[in-house]
Amino acid sequence: MVNNMTDKIEKLQQIIDNSRNVVFFGGAGVSTESGIKDFRSKDGLYSQKYKYAPEVILSHDFFMDYTEEFYEFYRDKMLALDAQPNAAHKWLAKLEEKGRLSAVITQNIDGLHQLAGSRRVYELHGTVHSNRCMRCGKFYSAEDILNSTGVAKCDCGGTIKPKVVLYDEDLNMDIYNRSINAIENADTMIVAGTSLTVYPAAGLVRYFQGDNLILINRDSTPLDNTADLVIHGSVGEILSNIDIK
């Protein structure tokens, strides 16, 4: 059993050195070091006080029925457009550049993996950077949404909808199946910055058939007892200690 942090970092280095097909599955904890709030920590969005709970506001029905209130919250809390990639994003982009990382699978909607240079990114919950008119399909950027007021409207008069997966909406099955394929073919899977409590995304881990399942998270997760290596701490700080050869 690997217990102290130094030994765990050394073990992780050995695993990465010997891995040829790594897949990364990340959640909100990957982006908190870029200043983006998560949902479930004591300072997260769920602990803050609004007229409605965040999970209610970020639901399909709320968007359809209370679109202006949705957009008030969405602009205020979901569009962190000044955020920059942190050490974790940059490390993953470098690992992909070296041909060792086959895919980044993310629950985040901020686009920071792509900004860091990652090319194969599967965004399970969509992205704030793609917004479409529900009437004509015209594309709008995240900046367009941020700079709008009230209900974001298209030139044609239709309502613009962010391409994010709201509560009670289905995941994009093409992205989900591509994620499964990447996981099934990986020899090492790094799961980081996620509580592994949001399904169906959290269920992806069961498709991993490789040699090394690594969990990096500030808090314990339901899979801590089954992983090959568990490290509690900052995702960026931990990955920064791993050399990519």
C-alpha cells in the first residue's frame, strides 16, 4: 500500500512512464485552480443562496419557463471567460502532444482544455462556447451571450440556447460512445477533480479494462477502494510533479 505523498508521486511517475495510452476523465476540480467555482464544495454554487437552487435554475424546464432568470444566473455564474488554463490543463496538452494521451473526457463546459492545446476533448456536458438559435440554428459565441441582456435573442427573433447539457437533458450519445471507446482502449485512466456522483458521466469508469486506475481528488470518492492509486490533493500541483518523457 502506497501511503505518503512522496511515494504516491513516485508511483504515479512510474505508471505514466510505462503507459502508452492514457485517458483522462475530469470534473470541476480540474478547473477550480483556474478560478472557476465547482458545485459541491463548501464554497461551491450549491452552497450559495439564490431564489432557486442552482440545479433548478440549470434545468431544461427552468430554461424554457423562466428564460430571463436562467440567463441572469448563467451570465453571472457560468461564463468565466477570463479564466485561463492551469497546470493540469497544460500537463495534459503536453502528454497528448507526446502521443501518450488518447483523449480528455470532461464534465466541464469552460473550454479550458482546448485553450491549453488539447485537441481530442470529449465534452460530456457541452460547452459555453457554442450557442444556437432555437429557431434558425445560427451560431453565437460565449462573448455574444455575455454581452447580451435579458433573454439572449437571435437576429431572427428566436431564443438562443447554450449548447450545455442542462438537468433533465440527455447527453450527446456520440460523445458518450466516443468516450467509452477511448476508455476501453486505454492502459491507464486518470480520474481527477470529480466526486464521481453525477451520472451517467460517473458510470464511464466501469468501462475501463486497463492496468492502472488513478484517482486524484481533494476529497474521497466512491471508487477510492477499487483504484490502483489514490492521491488526495490539488490536481494541478500533483500532475506538475510528473515529468513527461
